[in-house]
Amino acid sequence: NAGVTQTPKFRILKIGQSMTLQCTQDMNHNYMYWYRQDPGMGLKLIYYSVGAGITDKGEVPNGYNVSRSTTEDFPLRLELAAPSQTSVYFCAGWGAGELFFGEGSRLTVL
Amino acid sequence: GENVEQHPSTLSVQEGDSAVIKCTYSDSASNYFPWYKQELGKGPQLIIDIRSNVGEKKDQRIAVTLNKTAKHFSLHITETQPEDSAVYFCAENTGNQFYFGTGTSLTVIP
């Protein structure tokens, strides 16, 4: 099992550009999450999904969108990138009583 | 469930000494309290967890204690080793969501 896989690992965006962070899992998790991690701030929940076709906002959803067309994939979309979205993004799946994280995607918006 | 406080933010100990990290939470409905270790450039990984019907749990050199009345839980690492150096996060789970502390950067000095 690959677990939770995120791509890309690194990306630099210009202000106003759009991009999608990909997340896929092969552990058959129904619950999936997107977090952002900023220095000294811990992990903040952006969006989450409890199954295919169902998504909901977390603590910091503004500027982001998600979709969940399949159990495996949970992409995070940034439509108009802003410097405040410079962060490290983690996707996670919840199963067997444990939250499994991907390796992270470091995004810089200049 | 949104308020999890974690202390200290940084901690340095000599190899072989013990390290203690403390967290408090506000939601009395919380029933699951995991601890994660994050090494540089990696995603967080679960190291130990505790549920609300248990007061203490131990796994080799790490232990977690929970005081539901006072709404706090702690991570204890004994006989610390250089490879314990990392950032540690506490979290609490309420319903579908996990809320994280702001992290503790632990340095074990050889």
C-alpha cells in the first residue's frame, strides 16, 4: 500500500494563478481531510469529506475548493492564489482508528 | 472542539532525560486524543493515542495520561534519544473532526 500520496511536493505560484493539489489514497478511507500548516500555528482544517460526493468546510476554507468524485481522490483547488496561501498542505485519511498523513505539499505564492 | 492549547512550544533535554508535553482542550464531548510526531520534511505520524475511558497508556518509552475532569492530557517520553528530536502535536477528536495543538519542537542533546 502506498498510503496517502500527495503531488506536487513543491510549487511556486504567482498571485492570481490557479492550481490543484492532488491527493490519492489506496487504504479505502471514507474520511479524508486537507490541512494547512503554518509556523507556530499547528494544523488547521481546510475541508474534509466523509465519503464520495460529500464534502464540508473546516476552520479555514476561504480561497479553496474540494471535490470527492471517488473514494480514492480528494483534490484541493486554489482558484486565485494569494500570498496568504503560502503554506505546507497535508492531506490525510482516517481509518482503523488512525489519521494517516501524506508527505505534504509546500506551496509558495509570490 | 476548536481550542487545543499545547505547551511548551520548544523543549530541549539532555539525552537520557525525560520530556513532558502538555495539552488542554475545551470540548467535553471529545473522546479520542492522539499524539503525532513530525520529522523534518515529513507528514505527522501517530505515535500513541488514548481514549476517554482510559486514564493512562504506555508504549515502551512513551506514555500518555488523560485527566477528563481537568480536560488535559500529557505526553511523557522517558530515556530520550537523539532520534526523538522532532515536532510533536497533540490532537483531540470530536465527531468527524480533529483539532491540533500548535506543536512542540523537541531537541534531544547528545
